[in-house]
Amino acid sequence: MMKKKKVFVNLAGHALANSDRLEERLQKEHAQGWELVNYSWWGFFTFEECQPAHVVYRFDFTQEVWTPGMVRIYQDAGWTKVLDKGGILLLKRKLAEGELASDALLYEDRHT
């Protein structure tokens, strides 16, 4: 049975305002062998033990509803859907050798 842990992360406001900080936290957890499996709006993140890996996480807030076809576009580009809650899509992708997390963008422009 895989080990699980639940962590409280102080969101200090809406997740959108803190998405970069949350993405970095999720990347660090994954590098230490903890993969995100669920989160709540109250700041509780549930992780499951996994193989440590250099994985980048990205939030996408651009849609109110994510259709399977929209998610498929990301999957075709190498991203994996982690969670889809309330119009917030969380994706992850393993980093290529030598690739920096800061270069792994969903869009060319973070403001798009």
C-alpha cells in the first residue's frame, strides 16, 4: 500500500494569485517522492508516495469548464491532467534532461 500524507498550504488568498508558488511547492514535493493526488480549496493537499522525478506542474485558469477535447490538446503536447476542479486545471509533465521548469510553459506568454 502506498503511503499518503496530507499537508496544509497557506494559500493566503485565491490560488490564482499564488499559482507560481504552488507550482514550485508541487515540483519540490515530487522531486522528494510525493505526487499530488488531491487538493481542497481550504489548502489541504494530499500526496501519495511515488518515484522521485523532476516534474513540472502548471495551473490553467483560462476556462470555466474543461471539455475532454480541450484537455486532449494538452495531453497531445505531453502534459498529464492531475486535477480539474472548479474551472482550474492542474497539469504535470516530466522535464527533459537539462530542461528548466521555468521554460516549461503551457503558453508562450504566461499572460495569455
